Amino acid sequence: MNDTDAHAKVLMLRRSVACLIYGLLGFIPIVGFGFSVAALRISGLARKAERQFWNAARPQRLLGVTAAAVSMILWSFILILVVWEIVNK
């Protein structure tokens, strides 16, 4: 194992934890949708590295993706309800 492999593993672990953090921040009103999109993008980058290396932080990445998906659905539903109310007044 050389330095570039070690760097790639550390980066993958950091991205997995960042995915969890951004996924949970996705539940913040108004700005949460952006955090959810960022969590999904970061998860994709970490998942790409998982093809080559074992990811000890995989459960954190999966929890982050789940939180991001749930929060995106929640905020999309709320946005649809708000727009529906405005249109039907």
C-alpha cells in the first residue's frame, strides 16, 4: 500500500461521514434540500471509492443517504402543498 492508497481511503472515510452529516442537515427547513443534494453527491463519490477499498464507514454513508432521501421527499411534499395552496386561493 502506498501513500496514494492511504490518502484515497482516508478521503473515502471522510466523505462517508460528511454524507451522514449533510444528510442529517437535510432536515433543516428551507436550506435542507440543498444539504440533501450535497449528501447524495458526496455519497456517490464515496461509493465510487468503495469499489476499490473496504469502507469502514459504510453504515454512516448509508444512513446519510437514507436521511437525505427522506428529507428530500419531505421538503418536496411540503413545497408541493405550499404551491397548491397558493394556486388554489
